[in-house]
Amino acid sequence: MGLDMYLRIENTRDPGASDEEIARWRKHGDLNAWFERLWIKKYKPEVTSHTVKFGDDEYLISAFNMEKVYLDLDDLQQLFDDLLDGNLPSSNGPFHTNGFCNEDRLREDIDAISRACVEVALGERVYYMCWW
């Protein structure tokens, strides 16, 4: 079990083809928390969490799993700024990363966001999605 995260270009031209991947992350909880906040802000979902039961225990988990968040240039600029300023929210739960970031991870994040900006500027639909 893990947190798999994707930044993709939506295929709007060929119904049989897959979406193109810009980036893939694994267990980058703080980045996922940033996108989850954006999802809530943009889409105002009625349900943002739900309770699951494992054995005798119940857990409150996010409803953000497998939800697409379409990104515009303003979203990407804010993410770029937050990455550079170290302003990603701290994650919690099973994919908690608590501000873990290193130069390599930051470089990969910036590269992905830069490519996404170019694709959006060229008229492509770019989205983020996670799966756990």
C-alpha cells in the first residue's frame, strides 16, 4: 500500500489513447496535501472524508483518492512559489512526510511543474491525481 501520485496531460484527441504522464511521485505526502487543499478550494466537494473500518477500529480518511484536479497557470504558479518557499502543508496519516524534502526531490518537483506550465500555456488540460 502506498501513495502514488500523477501529473498528467489529458488526452482529448484520441479516445483510445492514454493520458500522457508528466510526473509520477510515490509517498510525497506534503505535495499531495497541497493538491488536496486545492481540490477542496476549487471543487468544494460535499464530502472530503469518510470513515472506514478495519477490524474493530474506525479511521477517518480523505475522500481525495482518485479525484482529478485540473490545473491552470495560477494554480501552477502558486505551487511553484510554495515549493520554493517551503510552504507545502504538513501531511498526516499513513503517508505523513512532515516537511521531508531534499534538493533532488525539489528539483524533480520544479521540473514537473515547469513542464506542466508549458503544456497548459500550449492549451493542454493538465491534471493531478493520486491513488492509494
